Amino acid sequence: MTVDRIPIGKFSDITRLSKKALYCYEKKGLLVPVQKDICTGYRYYTPLQIEKGIWIKALSALGFNLNEIERISEQDDKNSPEITEMVAGRLLEVRKELQRLKMAERILSSEDPFGELFKMELINWSIKEIPGLRVISLSGNGPYGDVVSRLIERLCTEISSASNSGGQVKVTGPVMSIYIGEDCDETGGMVEIALPVTGQMTISDPEISLKTLPPVKAVTVIHKGSYGNLGMAHKKIYDYINEKGLNMCGSPRELYLNDPADTPEEELLTEIQYPVED
């Protein structure tokens, strides 16, 4: 005897999807039962839906959201450019989360977790004159980690374009973040990413600008350690500025002096600059 209707309880057992999850997928239109009893509301699925249910379970375990799962499940070619891009994006997110977890493991397993949490080294304190700087820049709003990475990638893409390649455009300094937003919190806000350049620059991205940052007098210090501790470093600079009786007169900057892709977290160097006036 063939089975053409599978009750929701049995379907849940086969696919390892909870009834609550199945109700959610039904509401989303991702996995809709073929029959719903008018009187009891009991739901039935077909054997052909089992494979889709298993796919949903597996993709969910990999961290894809429901919109992504729907797009993947609708594609017959699982190696299409769209799905390849989605997989690459999810892999990047997983690697970022692994880095965060490794940092958490290191801190929690140390002899002094709370001391380790804000461990940093602040060196080369100074008040100096910073000259004007010709840069290409791009602004964005959102969680700092995500928005900074995204904006840096766009600036690098612009510099490496065919119209700017060949040696006529050169990067002359480290990438910097300029925190320009007043409405921000611990998750993020408005930030401008700038990259110093020389040469005849051709701009194709309408959101990227070529400009000169004005010269400033600034309190500067180099932070050695995880980017996660930069907030505490900024706090210590605030304290220093107040102790010296200085007045802040511009947006703070962070200059990333080495590449996090090939530098241990504890060796990362970030120069922090706070424009001030007497």
C-alpha cells in the first residue's frame, strides 16, 4: 500500500523538524502541508516533501536564514553563482564567529579573565600636528565590524580598477576610520573609511569621494592588542584629554597599522587620534 499522506507528527520524526518549526515554515511558505483538516487543523505532508524538509534542516544547521534557505531550495543547480556567493558569505560569517569564540575561550581560560578582558598596551603617547591628507573616502552606518570591512573592500576595489591600475595611483598610508556619527551605541553608528592616495584618481563609485582631510592638532597613542579592546583605549584617551585640560574639536580617527589577516590578535597596532585645541 502506498503512502501519499504523512501526518505532521510522523513527518516531524522523519525530518527531525519540530512541529513548531514546521508551523513557522508553513507560515513562511517554505514547506506547506498538502492537506489541512478543516475540523481539527491537523496537517499532512507527502513523501516528496521529505527531502525538502531534510534540506531545510541541514541548511538551518549551517546557519542560513529562512530567506536564504528558500532561495537555495528553489534552485535546481546548487553550484549556481548565486548559491556559490551565499555559501561564501556564510563561510565568512562562520570564520568571524570562530575568531570571536577563540578569543572568548582564551580570555575565559586565563588565570584572570576580567583582567585579560581589557588587556592592552598603550604606547607612544603624544600631542602632535597632523598635516592635511589627500584620501578617497566612503561613509556607512551599521555595526562597526561589518561596516568597516565592507567599506574597505569597496575602496580597495575602486583603487584596483582598470582605470586606476598601472602605477598611476598609489596608497600612501594605512586605512583609517573616522567616527563621524553622534547617534551611535555599543553596536555601531556612522563611520567614514579613508585611504590616503597619490596620483590621478578616477572615481566610478558615486558614493566614494576624493578629498583632503584638514590638518589637525591631535592627541595620539598606539594601541597594541585586540580591536575588541579599542573602546577601553578610547576611554583612557578621554581621561587623558580631561587631565590635560584640552578640548576635543573634531572626530576621532583610528589608523590600522598592520593587517589583521596575517597578524596575531595580540600584535595588532592601531593609532588612535583625537583632534584637540588648548
